[in-house]
Amino acid sequence: METTPRFDTLLIHGGSIPGPAGATSVPIVQSSSYAYEKAEELEDVFRGRAVGQVYTRIGNPTTEALEKRLALLEGGGTAIATASGMAAITTAVLTILRAGDEILASSSLFGGTFSLFRDTLSNYGITTHFVDPLDLSAVAAGVNERTRLLFVETIGNPKLDVPDIPALADIAHAAGIPILVDSTVSTPWLATGAQLGADILTYSTSKYINGTGTTIGGAIVDRGVFNWNSPKFPHFEPFHKKYRAFAFTARARKLVHKDVGACAAPFNSFLLTEGIQTLALRMERHCANALNLARFLAAHPKVAWVGYSGLEDSPHHAVASRLYGGRHGGLLVFGAGDKASAFKVINGLNMAKNLANIGDAKTLVIHPASTICADYNAEEKALMGVTEDLVRVSVGIEDSRDIIADFTQALDAI
Ligand SMILES: Cc1ncc(COP(=O)(O)O)c(C=O)c1O
């Protein structure tokens, strides 16, 4: 009996294309452009009358395999792979908004996204208002007649708060605007876009999708569920006429993605099609190891506080358990008391690496206040939950006992 492939099967086979000579891994098509015998054939491809590749900035067979797999994993739709997670967010946002439009964004965001919204897009007439994503009435009240997008992270990085995405989606839809969800930290393994009710998703594939810290990449998934046929989005009209539910993808591909040029490199797409195959197994271990470390830290006398939604006393435990089926991800934060102690813990770790990334198989730590969030003033840091004593841990998939042993000796030494 034929069945629809399930999530773990799609991770391995979804969107795969056969390689030459029976090769089973997705082939790396390392070519900038694609030749056609006849001028008429290339004209047909350019005009959309025939399907085919043109130029790798616009499309590439290796990248397409990755895109198909990602879209299938989110419960259907289309995907665009990009050069980085920031490229995905930039492309998605520029596809939706025009000068004069506004974004209502969660105040609990990855620093790069915060900077894109606050510092870069504001120069081009796109204003962002930041709001606490846990305060649903503040979010509803934050929508005005110029708001064209609600932007939120599934699990805020590095605050690790867990907004109620379906409730936020209801607010966005009641206002006739889409909700764009950055699910980098949760990945579709914790919950798919279909389960969360997201219209568009973005992620940094540099993290858990890749899994081993070898690649920078990003992706946008358009679930094809938002109705762009609205006076709020007159610039979507020609795309909606022709591409209906997938007007967003059409506008992104025909304009922003093509024009900005932040495309995925074929070799990176290959690494991502390899890495993603073990996502389910890795995420299961990341979650288990993070819970073990969170419990250990919560009981440690030298640890002031721990932020991890898997802990029963976390203020995010109930929402996270409901949305993500008891899975709480691989990131946790803890307070070492003050900045000096936070530095001492980081310097005392032997196995965990001190670096600016998350989602690697290896355990990683960072002191956000002095690094990735160093440019923000005290008020902004407070908004993002970045205290001076905060250490962020991206818990790896090593043996949990070795991770705990590493933190034990580092904490004992302070
Ligand atoms: C939640 C989140 N979104 C987006 C990004 C940006 O991704 P990239 O570094 O691949 O551009 C990051 C990077 O850390 C992130 O954590």
C-alpha cells in the first residue's frame, strides 16, 4: 500500500534528484549557466513557456532539490534557498513591503534581524515597531493602517521566550496581513509551518538544518495560504492574477531574489541536503541533552537562573509544550551572576566552543551582551532579555555526561 512519506522519510528522500551513473546523493551542479541548442528554446524558458534552468543566481538543480525538500517538510508550498538566513529575511521582507509600509515585529529577535529592521530598512522608508510577542493585546493594538507584516521568531534568540504563534497568526489574519515566522531555533522538527499557522517561514539553514557548522545558508518557505488579493498589497496584483496562492513566491523570484542576487551556492545546497537528513535524530538528542544540562544548571549553587522552556517552572513551559509537543529545542541560557563570572565559566570550558553560532553538533557558548548584542543600548538589551550575566548555550549532541562534566569543572573553578 502506498503511503505519503512522513517527516523523517522526507528528510532523506524529499525532492531528491538522481545523480549521474546511479549516484544517490543529490548531485552538485556547479555551473553558472545552462546552454540551449536553439534561441527559441532559451526564449521559451525566459518567458516561462518552458521549464528549464537559466542562470544559477535565478535557479540551480542542486538548490532546487533542497528547496523542494524544505517545502515538503513544512507541510507543502514552495521554497527559495538563499545565501544566508539574513538573505532569506531580507528577500522575504522586501518582497512584501514597499516604502511607507510598516512591520510589527517581536522585540525578542536575533540581533542581525533587529539591526536589519531598525538600522537598514528604516533608511528605505520601511519602519518597524517592536512589541512584546507574549503580550497578545499589545500586538493587536500595535497593528495600524500602514502595518503590512507581523514578524516573529518561534523561539526568540537569545531570550528563548516562546510566543503563541497560532494566536499571533489569528491577530495578523484579522488585520488582513501575513505572519512571517523565523523558525531557525525550532526547525520544522519541533513544529511545521502548517502546524503553527505561519504564512511564510524563514530560517537560517546555517544552524540545525546543516547541523555541523560547515555552511552559511537560508531559506524562505511560502505555504501558499495567504490571500494577497487585497488593497493592502496592490503591488501583488499582477502576481496574484497569474500565480494565485503563490503570488509571494512569484514576486520574490521574479523581482527581489533575482535582483538582490543573494542566491545559494550549489555546493552549500549540497551540504544542506546531506546535513538535513539527520535533522530528526540530531534534534531529538539536542533536546534531551539541553534538558539534562538545564536541570543540572538549575540545581547548581553558582547559577543564578536558567532559561529553558523544558523546565517545568519556566514561564514558557505551557505554551512551548502545547505548540511543540514536549520538545523544547537545543538552546538554553543561564545567568552566572555577573559578567566576570560569565566570562570565567566560558573561559573554563574545555569541550564547549566559545563562538558566534548555534545548531552545531558541538556544544557552543557565547556571552551575547559583549558580542552579538554589543551594539545595543541598555534599553534594547533589556528588551531582548540580554543581561550582563547571561551565557547562551547551544547544547550539542555529544554524550550528555561529558557536557555536564565540562560545565561542572568550569563552574567549580569560579
Ligand atoms: C533566529 C535567527 N535568524 C536568522 C539568523 C541569521 O542567519 P545567518 O547567520 O545564516 O544569516 C540567525 C543567525 O544566528 C538566527 O539565529
